[in-house]
Amino acid sequence: MHKIFIDGNEGTTGLLINERFSNREDIVLLKIDPDKRKDLAARVEMLNSCDIGFLCLPDAASKEIAGLVHKQVKLLDTSTAHRTNTEFAYGFPELSQKHRQMIVSSNRVAVPGCHASGAIAILYPMIAHGIATPDYPFCINSITGYSGGGKKMIAQYEDSDRHTEFNSPRQYALSQSHKHIPEIMSVCSLQNKPAFNPIVADFPQGMVVTIPIHTKLLSKKVTPEALRDLYSSHYAKQPFIEIMPDGEPESGFLASNTLAGSNVLQIFVSGNDEIINVATRFDNLGKGASGAAVQCMNIMLGLDETIGLI
């Protein structure tokens, strides 16, 4: 039996990780006394007594407590705090065998961000296989369900007296300084900061990240079909990555909430020889958060990575 402790299990990600463990008989969830939930010393003691600890905390709190936990304890940080820290493995095993091996061998893993997961799944293979150069001027468009904003945003959207603006999609991070940008640049070795346009909309869970590609700016000439084949090869035999055989759904509309509750990430390649659209669709709380964290935990423990996941 593996002893697990979730520090911050009252937040959205922590609650869903806890939920994913509800039917597992191979782990024991350690519980802290409710009155000590914010006691730093008590939380450190719990983390030092477990096999794997999940940090579902704000960035500053994650940095503080990670530095106090014994090095032999395996930690999974779901915050932004350590995603560009070279002392932490990046928790996206499908990107390469090196990424997977780092997760296996490391006691410190940073779970990817939701928007970042969708963008990196598209960009990493293009850079790694020389289709695009690191200085390509990428533009990333992303739409997410409101659960990605945590308890405060969930309460705003589910308030019966909410402002009418909440009925429409709302773009944010207008200053082009979203916290996922450094992560995307670091993992994909980008030289130029991508333009990033995130939008939150009136549905609970789901996400679509789309990146338009101008083929004339690529280092290698590709068609949508050729790029689809590249993704199929790069992500071959990965249980949670699906390369969709058609560029767009039969309806002609790419809905964002189709995979709510799943840990699957789908890749769609559409467009034409001049402009190719590559889109990822997944659950912002699944492969974009709690599902990715549990998948990494399974790998760190030498288990089948699909256990407890859909």
C-alpha cells in the first residue's frame, strides 16, 4: 500500500485527485486534523511520512513547503511554482522518452498547466522534428470552462445573481503576461514569446487550444495530412493521446466540453496547404490538472499509468 497525502485537498484540483482515489485499494490517503490544515509544521510532518505528496497550493505556499520536505519523499506540485525549475521533472510523459524517464527517476515532478498542456502537445513535436524553428511567431488561442479559475470563479459563474457578462465568453490575460507562457517557452525551447489569447466561457469543464500555422513560415513544407501523420508517429501507443483521423468533427464544430471527466487529449489537424489549424481538446481538470497528476503518480510508483483514469 502506498501512503498518499494531499496538501490543499479543499481546492478544485485537490478534491478531484481525492475523488480519483475513491475506488483504489492500492493506496492509503493520509488525513490531517482539520484544525491543523493550515499549520505548516503539521503539514510538513504529514508530507515527510508519506510515499507521495501532492501540493495543490498557491505558488508561494508550494515553494515554501517543497523546500522543507525530505528529498526522499516524492512530491507532485500542481501549481505553477516549479514548472520551469530544472530540479523538477516536467510531468508530461508523452512528450518524449526522456520526459517519461525523468518522471520515473525523479522525486520532484511539476504537473503541467491546463492551457500549457494543450499548447505544448501541439508545439513540442513540431520543434523536435524540425517542422518549425524555435523563433516561429506562434499565436495560441484557448477556450476553457470556468472550473479552471478555482473556487472563486466557480462561485461567480454559478451565482444565480451573476452579471450578464458571465453569459458570454470572456477573454483575459490581455497584457500578454499569462503565467503559462514561461512554461510553454521553456518546455518547447521557444525563442520568441508566443501571443496567447485565453478565453473563459460559461461551461464547467473542458478546453480547446488552437494554434494556426502559416506553412510559408515553416522550415519544412507540410500538408495537414503530413502533419497529422507526424503527430500519429510521435504519440504512437500513448494511451491518453488520440490523433483524430479527420481534421474536424462531422458537425463542423469543435466543442470544448466533449471530454469532461476524461484524461484523454485529442489532436485535430485541419486547414489547407496555406494555413493549418492544429487544435487540442481535453478536460482542463483532467489531462490539464488532476488526471495528469494521478497519471504521473502511477508512473512514479511503477504502476500502469492508466489506473484510476478514464
